[in-house]
Amino acid sequence: MEKTKALIAKPGLDGHEMGARLISRVLMDAGMEVIYTGPRQTAEMIVSTALQEDVDVIGLSFLGGSHKEHTAKIVNLMKANGMDNVVLVEGGIIPEMDYDYLKSLGVDAVFGPGSDTRVITKTILDAVKKKRQRK
């Protein structure tokens, strides 16, 4: 099976990187190739990088409360670019009451603070496998 390639990004003006850096390391330790774009990324920058790098997964990290707006824009750009086969996951400080809304937009999984990194890794790998089978 080909190596899973993940893009980890911090949309918007949020500059707090600890969670994104931690998840990047966890996914690398699990055998994934990880591209971390750093903080303060626009939706266009994230989707453009994901396309250029031909990633299997986009992971978005949020802390500042702008998850709904940024997710909607990123999902729309992903759809416009035919990225139906790319898994989209999110993590960070996201109220649980917003999880269903984000999933209705097309987010495959949402992880809050304290999520077990083994569960995150397994969820991502399972979602990638499922989407690869649909190709």
C-alpha cells in the first residue's frame, strides 16, 4: 500500500502551533509523509498546497473560533477542484456542538483536546483506505 500523505494546516490568523506540530509528529511516527504549512494560512493556500502535493489527507488545526467559516471555504474549494478523494479532518478547540455541522459540510472527523493520538491515526488511515477503495 502506498504511503499516506498528509497536509497539516492552521487556517486564519491563529498562530498557536503546538497541537498542529504534535499531530504532525504523531502522523510521521505512524509512517505517514507529513507536510506542515505553518500558521496563518488562507483557504486558497491550503487547497493549492494540497493539490500540488497530491495529499490523501488535509488536517486543519483550530484554536481561535473561526472553524466554521474556514471549513466551509476549504470544503468549497476542495469540491471545485475535484478533491472528493481527500480526507478532511479537524482538531483543536472546537465546541462539540459544532461537530455535526462540520461533518455536514464534509469533514470526515473532528478531534478535540485530549484525543487519543492512536485513535486519530487509526481514524485517518481507515478513512484514507475507504476513499482509496472508491477511486
